[in-house]
Amino acid sequence: MNHAAVDRPAVEFGHVEHVPVHFDDLDAMGILHNARYAVLLERALTPYWTARGIAFQNGPHSPPDVFHAVREFSITYRAPITGTGPVAVHFWLEHFGTTSARYGFEFRSVDGGTRYADGTRSIVRLDPASMRPTGWTEAARAVAATLLRPAPLPA
């Protein structure tokens, strides 16, 4: 689902992507199933990176930075998402290291007024041959720089 930038709440860092919740994402009570949050986060991240040239296309000929694995996913549910329609996913990078990265994220109503969930997702870039951690490319570092959350000011 693609919405004009004016439809997205203004954020100080990171990016907001609207993703649709479909009927088959709901559980028997009509709320977004807990396991679908990870999928919706992936659906928010993918267009951001794809628009900047980092996308899984053409199999092994894809940019090497798309070959990564989720190391950890942590989420706290604040309010249920009830029913279908768009949800705003605000995401940013809290850390972008030599071989790993840690995202922060929030699921919010499209108007930004309701926070449904928040958490973190850590990934590790892998070498396809050895399946061992390996460094990010300069292209990925350039995209990551657009998502980094500014460090808090000292107290």
C-alpha cells in the first residue's frame, strides 16, 4: 500500500510506512494475531530499502546486504489492532554496526494517536558461502545513515 508522504505522521527520525492489515491477519477474536506483527514490520522495511537500491531481486544476484538473519525480535503489545485497514509502522535504526543492526519500531494508528505495540529487531548480515557474520557494504551504510536515531543529549 502506497500513501503520499503527506498522509504519514511527521517523525523526527526514522521512517513511517503504512501497511495494510488483511482479514487473514486477524485471529478468531478479530484482532491482529501476535505473530503477524513481525510480518507487517518486514512489509514496512522492505519498500524503504527497495526504493534505495537494496532489494531481494534475481536471487543470488541481489545486493549482498539482503542476505541477513533476524537474531532477536522483541515486542510489547500496548493496545489491540482491531479489524482490517492500514496501520502506521514507524521504524528507525538504534545501532548499525560492523555486521549487525538493531531496529526500533512502533505500530501506531494512521493518525499517530494510538500506539499499538513497540519493540526492537536485531539482524546480522551473513556471508552466503560460510553463513558467518560479515560486514555491510558502503551502499547499505549510506541507506542506514538515513534511519539512525540521533544519540540522546547528555543530561
